[in-house]
Amino acid sequence: MNKHGLLHPELAQLVTQIGHTDELTVCDAGLPIPNSVSRIDLALTQGVPSFMQTVEAVLTHTCIESVVIAAEFAAVSPALHQALLARLEQESAARQQPITVTTISHEAFKARTVQSKAVVRTGECTPYANVIFQAGVTF
């Protein structure tokens, strides 16, 4: 049994296999997930696990160089949007590497998810609580 780190086998496999510029999406409970993309469904009940808990797990185990979020996120769910940006700033400072944040429309965001290696669905029920992570390198 794994003593620490990711316990979910599909998520653990994803973060060990992701390569530079590969994308993975962490989404709220309502985002439509394309049939062509691997789905890792973590949602248990409303809010469990939360968007930020899942973001934390991904950032702890994956090197990220950029993210994509929907423009609507900041307007509709400003507190969670700010929490995500603060966590990304913290990660950027710890790595001493910038993490680029790109904002696109929600419709464009949904279309972009087809490029992801997988979409990780959380129990989050805050509107537009979605992020696409693009993997960086550790060197």
C-alpha cells in the first residue's frame, strides 16, 4: 500500500505518465466531459472532494508551466478564482518559475478539454471551477 502521495490509482498513474506540454483538466461536477477523453471521476457528494483539494493534489505531484481558465470564473466565482490564483502564485514562487495563466471563454474552454490526457471531475459545485493544467519539466 502507498504510504504517502496520491492514493487514487488512476490519478497517480496520470501524473506519473504526463509529459512536457501534456494537458490535464480538473473540473467541477457539472462540466461536460468529452467521450474521447479519459475521465477520472473523484466526485462523491456535493463539494467532496473540493476543487482546491484536487488542485492541491495535482500541484503537489506535477510540474505545471501554464494553466487555462474560463473568463467567467473570475466574474461569477471570484473567491474561488482568487484562491486558485493565489495557489498558483505560491507554486510559481516555490519553483522560481512563472506559471502562465491564459483566460478564454467558457465555450472555448469546453472545446479545449478534448486536448487533455484526462479530465478529473471533482465534487465542486461552484460555477466555472475548472482549470486546464499544462505540464512543465522539473529541470
